Amino acid sequence: MKTIDILEEKISAAMSVVTNQKDCAPIVTPATDPKFGDYQANGVMALAKKLKLNPRKLAERVVAKLDVSDICEPPEIAGPGFINLRLKTDYLASQLLEINADTTDNLAIDKIDTPKTIVVDFSSPNIAKQMHVGHLRSTIIGDCICRLLEFAGHKVIRQNHIGDWGTQFGMLCAYFDQEYLRPEIEKRPGQKSFILTEDELRISDTEAFYREAKKRFDTDANFAETSRNYVVKLQTHNKHVIAVWNFIVNESLSHCQELYDYLGVNLTDKDVFGESKYNDKLSEVVKDLKKAGIAVESDGAICVFPPGFENKEGQDLPFIIQKSDGAYLYATTDLAALRYRVSELKADSIVYVTDARQKLHFEMLFAVGRMAGWAPENIELAHVMFGSVLGENG
């Protein structure tokens, strides 16, 4: 039995003896200040009010009948009737020894009575780019949160929300075709098959791969045009370009997995659920928000204006979900992900682990999710933030 449960049971019994009342509520909580002890019982005051008694005198009578000598130093009465309790050193030592002797790996800690389904969104690296220190911190902090929640007995669903979609992948796929694929002799006019040599089967340095592709895009107009054509092919699910895209994504993830394994982080390919997974949901997000009267057109873009968000001039801040050219944004993807996690994963709580620079984004995301009814008030939404490191790598 937990210490707080033992104290509640003993104090409730003493209150019942003194007042001849059944099921007295002792209201034991951790002390707000160490100078008051370890725990504080506040229930006497409510009981005194009910019975029209002096709360301090009632507290004195309760303490006189209270036997907690095996756990606490002599209880002290403070203010109008608070009972302060300080645990004995010997008792604390015995509890630590009990934890040390526990062979179940539970550290003598009981599992939570009402476990929840909790989605934790963390790590989330960008494909074909090297993980930087920001991703590292999200990875470690997120993994720690998952382990603690699982230890407490919750069902934890890890979500590695990788950046695996966007216009830059047209550039990467085009560069891959030019540098990594070698045409064999034409088997018949107008048709070529492509092969990869054994040495080229791995992209050994994904950061260099991205850097060289970007360099060619910026300096070669023909390649830039080819890249834009590849974006169209990617969006229309051209079989070959999708295969190249899959290869690049898997190559990049394999490098990430090596780091996860080295650090002992509990993330696998089964936890990957990237931006691309929500592609077919984005138009539906915009359509439903417009239909509900939540999203409106502003300067050609489709925006939501959640209450309470203003700029320095006092103007309402927009949460843009579709640009004037029809393109979707991270905000749209994050709304689709939020909706999916609540409706499909049945999340009771969603935790996002990112740097503090995204604070406003998540505050607005949560507000829009509430407005749309996709994250009702009983669903807990939390943004766990960490600071920034001022350096080239993060």
C-alpha cells in the first residue's frame, strides 16, 4: 500500500472515532512546502464546517486519536486545522530497502489504476538530411517520456513523424536517377532498364547526397526543370519515381536506425508514420474546416483564426492550412495527424516533443483541433519543449 493511502486510512479512522461519522475524507496531499513536512491533511476543516465545530480544536482531538508513530514524527497542527506530517527517516529507509529488494523490476511501484492510450510524437528527422542536435534532444527526451509512461502502466504509441514529403523530393529523385542509375543497352527501341551496382546500393552519406542535389538544382537550369517535373510525377504516383522515393526514404531511415540502436532508443521502422501518410487526408481537412465555417479565405489563402491569438498590432493571427497556389502546409499535415491519432489510434493523450520555437504553432494547432471537435476537451494535448543550441548543427 502506498504511504499516502496508509495515512489516509489512519486519519480517516481517527476522524470517525472522534466525530462518530462514517467515511470521513482526510484529504491528504503532498505538502506544498518542505517546512510543513512531507504530507498535509486538510479534511478536518471541511468536517468541522459540516458539524459546526471549531476546526483547530477538532484537529487536536483527531491528532490525539491518531497513531502514525510507525511512519511519522509526531503530527503538528498548523493554521485553522491543517495536520502536517513528516515521515520518519527509518520509515523512508525501509521503503528504499523494499524497493531495492523488489525482483519484479517494478521498484515496488503500483501500476496506474486507469491506464490511458498515449501517443508520443518525437524524433521526427527530415529525410535525406543529417539528424542535428535538435532531433537528438527530441529523440532522447521523447524516449524517456515513453519509458516512464509505459512503466506507469499506460499504453504508449510512438510516432516518428518524419519529414518524408515535399517539393525537395523531386530534386532528390531526379538527382538519384542521374547519379545512381545506369542504363543498360536498349533491349528494344525506346525502352531502357536501369540497374544499381553493388557499390551504389547504399547512399553512404545522406547529407552529402542532399547537398550535391541542391547544388545542382541551384546551378543547372535543366536539372531544376527536371526536378520540377519529378515533383509532378511523385504527386501523381509515377511507378518509377515512387520506387526511387521509397529507396531514398528507406536509406535515410536506415542511417537514423543505426543511431537509435547505438543510443538504445526504442524506435523502429514500425513507429515511422511520416508526413506522406497523410497526403490523401489534406484536402479533406480543408474541406471539412471550410464546411464547418471554421476556415475562411484570407488574401487568397485558406486560414483559421482561433480566438486569443494576435500579433503585436492586435490583429488576429491566421493558422494557414492552404496557400493561395493550392499548396498545403505543415499545419495541414499536423491537423490531419491530430485527427487520425484521436479517431483511429484512440488516443486519450497526445504528447509532442519539439523545440520551444514551435510553441505558438502547437498552441494554435491545439486550439484549431478543439474548434473542429477533432480533439475534444477530454483529450489531453501537451507540447513538451526544449531550448535551442546556437550553433551550425542545431
